[in-house]
Amino acid sequence: MLNIRVFLLAIVLLFASSPQAKGQADKPAVSREQAAALAQERYPGKIVKVQTENKQYRIRVLQADGRVVTVLVDGQSGRVKRDGI
């Protein structure tokens, strides 16, 4: 009887911890604010819009000359690249 209780307790603990582990894996390592700062460092200007798409951020930056640049920032690594290049 004690073995069954231990076994059931182990099963409950195993399944109880799974959503927490999954939630941490899905959460981006880079926040929206950090992504905006990274984009602004690489492409100076005013941040116009920040969108979250598929574990990355799409950020629109209004530059001093009036052009709007779309920048992608990876939500896990923080890698910055210009959209379309």
C-alpha cells in the first residue's frame, strides 16, 4: 500500500511540474523594453511601434531623416537585424 502511495505521489509531482517548465521555456529571454533598447542602439531614432511575433520582436524606428526602419530582435538571443535583409 505504501508503494502505491509513493508511486502516485511521484506521478502527481511529475505532471505538476511540467506546466511550469513549459512556461519558462516559452517565455522570451529578452523583454519588450530590452528589445526596443537593442534596436535603438543599432538603428538610432524614435521607437514608433513594438510587436511580438513568433518568439521575436518587430520594432519600427523613426530615424532623424524621416525614414521608418523595421528591425527584428530575436526574443531568445537578442540578435538584431533589419527586416528584409
